[in-house]
Amino acid sequence: MSLTELLVVIAIIAVALSIAALNGRQMLLSQEQAAFLRSLQGLFWQGATEAASRGETLILSRQGNRLEIRRGNQVLRRLDIPQEVNLSLSDGDILRFTPPGKVESPSGGILSAPVAFTVTIGPRSYTYRVSLIGEVKVSP
């Protein structure tokens, strides 16, 4: 095999490996985003369930790129928001979970409608609706 042929073979292998690496990265990123969407949905259910089981009011808040379920100053659960995710929830307290497992406004008022927000990842947007008992429905 000549040097030219060897270089062509090496170039083909390099191109194939770079394509595989890009596809692998894209697949990993896609799975990470899907995991975040499922975790986000479960976070509300966990907050309502935990408030009911503890008999305490818990707060869901956003602190920069993190969602937290807190009891006072103690963080019980946290969910990091990936950089490529745009979440329409503003910083600060978002809602309260009360001991019977209900969802209230951050100030403790009764909600007249489900809490709705959007999650955008690249070209895709998802609308989340949190019921008054912490059940979450997602629509693309």
C-alpha cells in the first residue's frame, strides 16, 4: 500500500470517527434533555407528596439555573436546569405545597386555575400545567 493510499484510508477513518462522535454527542444531549423534562414533571408531584407526608408547607423556588423544594432555608430537593433549556418561570418563589398535598400561590392564596409555564429546548416548546394537587400534564 502506498503512502497516498494510506493517507486516504486514515482520512476516511478520521471522517467516520468525527461523524460518530458528533452523533454520539447529539444523542447524549437529547437524552439529557429528555431526562430533565421527566425530572421536571416529577418535581411537582414529589413536592406535593412530600408536603402531605411531612405535614409541612414546602416552597418551590427558582434560584438562577436551579429549581429547589425548600422547607424554610433547608433545600430538600433540587433540579439543575441545563444551559440549553429556557424555562418561563422567573427567579424566586413559584408556588407552595401544603400538607394536604395541594398547590398554592407563593403567598399562600388558593389557585383558581392550574399553574402553566413553558419549557423551550432548541426548536421545541412544551407547555406544563400543574394541577391544584401537583399533577403535571405536558403538551408539546
